[in-house]
Amino acid sequence: MGKELDKRQGIVDGDTCEEVKVFASDYIDNELPRNFKLRLKNHILECKKCRVFIRELKEVVRFSKGLYTPVPEGVRCRLRVLLKKEMQANPVIRRKRA
Ligand SMILES: [Zn+2]
């Protein structure tokens, strides 16, 4: 009986949610077959969860594309030294013995 209900609400089913997650980057890059893309698109229009997911992924893609510049080696070295110092200054909290 639960299954009947699931079928009727089939458009927001977990399987398509999974597909959206798996193919999200292809979807954004327009690299999916038309039919498949349409299917995902219809689902995304109906499914709030996937809509948010796609929107956030688009933001991330735009952000990372805009920001992608290799870090110069000198900076990386300094960062590593800083990190080491930071780690030495803040050793893992030792468990107090009662
Ligand atoms: Zn979904």
C-alpha cells in the first residue's frame, strides 16, 4: 500500500535524485543527451532538494573557475611553515587524567 503512494508521487523519487547528483556536473556543462537532460530538468523543477543542489553546485563551479589560479611555490612553502607552527603551538588537546 505504501508503494502505490510512492508511485503516484513518482516524480520526486529518490532514484532520480541520485541521478541528478551523479550527473550534476554534466548537466551544468550541457554534456548530456537531450532526452536525459530533459528528464533531469523536469525532476529538478519538481524537486526542491535537487534545485538547491544544482544551484549550489553552479555557484561552486562559477566560484572555482573564477578563482582558479595556481598558488606560487613560495607562498605554498610559507603556508606550510605557518601550518606547522600552528600545529606545534596548538597540540592536540591532551586528555586530562583524573
Ligand atoms: Zn530530487
